Amino acid sequence: MQSITIPTADAMLTLGERLAQTPVKQCVIYLHGQLGAGKTTLVRGILQAMGYKGAVKSPTYTLVETYHLPERIIYHWDMYRLTEGTELENIGIRDYAAQPAWWLVEWAEHVQDVLLPPDLLIEFLVVGEERKVRLIPKTEQGKLFKI
């Protein structure tokens, strides 16, 4: 397990840039933390480091934002509003899983029973004005991610 203190939003973007350098074509990363902890900011840093130039917003109301980048596909999921896994089945989650991609999943604990298991769990802890981020690998591939 690796841990780092993130004092600013810019530092969270920088962490995302570092994680984006991990040489894997597909992975599942669960982003676990309270509202406002920096999950979407981290995703923004990852996407920008991979060459995405547009706005990155939380997919709270769309459930998933898909980013087709030159090197890979990124799915940014937000499961906050879901209450059971059958809701994911109804939107065709199996079709998403058929393609190699990075899955960045906020609020996975809401529907963990139907999600792909994580390669990496990233925990966000808010302590005063700072954020603490912990990387917890769940597979050998997850161990490739470094702070």
C-alpha cells in the first residue's frame, strides 16, 4: 500500500498524471471517498496526461463518460445514484466489459456485485483542507501503479 498527502487540486492533477504513465492497456480502478474528496480531479489528471483536451465532468447523471484516446479507451463511471446491480445490467455493462479499457469507477461499493473486480483501489481521505490518497493493489497489475 502506498500513501500520499495531496495539499491542493493541482497536486491531485499531478498524481493523476503519474498514474496515467502506468504501462497497462486495461485495468479496473475503484475510486473510494466522500463527496468532494478529489476523485473526479484525479480522473481529470489521468485524462489530460493521456492527451484529452476537453472538459472532464463527473458522470453522476450519465453514469458513464467514455473517452476514446489514441492509446486506449477510458470509462469514467459514477455509481452514486445506483442502488442495485441490475440497473447496470439494463444499460449493457457487459458490452462495456468486452473492450479493453481503463475503468475508473466512483462509488463502486453501491453495485460491486456486478462490477469487474478492481485491480487497484484508490482511497481518498479528507483531513482538514488536505486529502490523503492511498493506493491499494488488488492484483499483480494493480501493483504496477506507483505514486
